[in-house]
Amino acid sequence: MGARILPGSADEARRKIDPGLLSEKVVAAIGKPSLAVHTSGSSTHDIWTYYYADGTMTVNLTDGAIVLIGLDFHPPVIPTSRRR
């Protein structure tokens, strides 16, 4: 099963968030990500990927706050897991 494509557009979602916004407010503004990766050590790091029909938005968070937002306006390539 792959990650889901979300309703709306990457551009609309990007306008609702900015660097510095806390993770709880990101989820309140644009919903849960299609795919999420988390690491922790002396600080926490998250990469949240949001797939939309018109593109992909990647949100990098450190210690629960956005530090970087990336956009790719191409149809998304969604990773899948296949067992053999």
C-alpha cells in the first residue's frame, strides 16, 4: 500500500504554513502528511511529505517546528512497499 494523495493542491497547502510554525498547527492547517519519517537524538527531526495531484510538498521539522518547506510541481511519485 502506498501513501495517499490528498485533496486540494500543493500551492494552496503551501500558502497555509510558514517556517517556524509548530507541528500541531501544521496538522491543524493542512492535515496529516501522506508519509512521515522521524528521527530523534539530542534533537528531533521529521520529514513530512504531502502528496497532491499537482505536486509534492516536503516539510522538514526540527524539534517540532518547520525549518524548511520544499515544493515540486510535478505529478507525485509515491513509494510503495513490496514483499517478495
